[in-house]
Amino acid sequence: GLLRADSFDAQMHRHRFDRILKRHPCAGCPSFDDITQTREMVLALARVAGPEAMATASTTSRTLRCRIREAAPRISTLFTPAIYVVGGEGADEDVTGVVERLEPTVGVWEPVASLPSPRAYCAAVALRHMVYVLGGSDVSGAMLSSVCRFDPRQNLWEAVKPMRA
């Protein structure tokens, strides 16, 4: 029968890996299955590798596929796509620190922790599962060089090193 591309890639990887192990035996080296014995290790691997790599990794062994499947509900929460609206001006033109998140998979807006201080005209970027908010202006209109970081898993903001301005 036909093989899916990821299954073929996994078989090729196993074949190459077996050849290398025969040339360079490693009696004390645990297998990938041994390393991922616990759910915590599977989740740690998922955080670092990402969802696409986990999907490919699940094709490498039945054991790993079962462990990834068991951890799948928690893994999916690590990579849920979201859209954030951060600060800005309200209808009354007051600068706000309100932050809301849209979960596109369910189409629901929800409030999250407010900014440490209100700001408008700021920039925001997502990087490594965090949302960074940079610059903008405060309630008096003064330009800000401050930067804060939001951790969606903990629903917390923290200040980070400000921009040089």
C-alpha cells in the first residue's frame, strides 16, 4: 500500500538511526521511548518542538504515539491560537489598560489580566508563547519606552527591560 509522507520519513529516520547505532554503539544511551516515559517529559518536548514536530514524532513509535495521544488535550492548550487586543483608547477617548483575547476556534472574546498601566498606540508581538507590548503613550500622552510581557498560561504581566529611546 501507499505510505503517508510522514510515515515514510519516520521509517527512513529509524533505518538511518539503526545504521548509525550499529556503527557507534551506545550501551548507556536511553531510547527516545525511555526518555519520554512521563507525561511531563512529553509536555516539555512539545513546548520546545511545537505541534508539527509532535505530530511527526508520533509516527516514530507506537509507544510514543500513545504517550502523545494521552497528553494531546494538554498539548493542544499549549498551542491554542489567539488574537489579543491590547490597551488603546475607549469610546470616551480615555487611554485604557484593558486586554482581551479572541479564541478563534470557538469565536469567543474573553478578558485577561489588564496591562500594568494604561497605554495607547503601542506595538505588540507574540514570541515563544508570550505577548510583548512595547512603547505607546500613557494617559497624559507622554511617549513610553517601557516593555511588558504577558504570560497567557499564568495570566500575568511583568515588566522587562525598556527600549532605548
